[in-house]
Amino acid sequence: MKTKEEHLYQGRLHSVKGEYDEAIKEYKKALEIAPDYKPAKVNLSLLYYMKGPVNKDRCASSRFMEKPGHKEGRRQERPGIIF
């Protein structure tokens, strides 16, 4: 069985390759092991943000939705993933 860190690492590898759906699966597996694992939450939120319109159901962190000036569903320039 993989650790949360191994799932995070695999998620990062998939992200770099542009395999976002696979990366999302890995981050979710890390969060199944440790629901409060911040690196997986942050990267998962960023991937959801990069994939398109964001809503509260797709966001791994509710704080992300509270960002000042963020308009739900509005497509904006997407920043790169920060590891």
C-alpha cells in the first residue's frame, strides 16, 4: 500500500505530463489516507482550477472559494502548478 507522500509524488508526475485526470486520482488517494494533507489539497484545488469553471463541489479546499475577487464559473488565466 502506498503512502500519502507516494500518491502526492505520483500526482505531481502526472501533472507535469499533462495527465490531469490521473493526477487528480492520485491526490484523492492521498486524501483518503490523510484527509487534512495540505499538499494534496492544494495541488488538487489547482488542478480543478486549471481544468475549467470552479464550483464548491469540485474544490478540495473551501478557503479557495473565499478568495477575494474570485467569480465562480469565470474562466481566467491559469497559473502553473506550484510544487
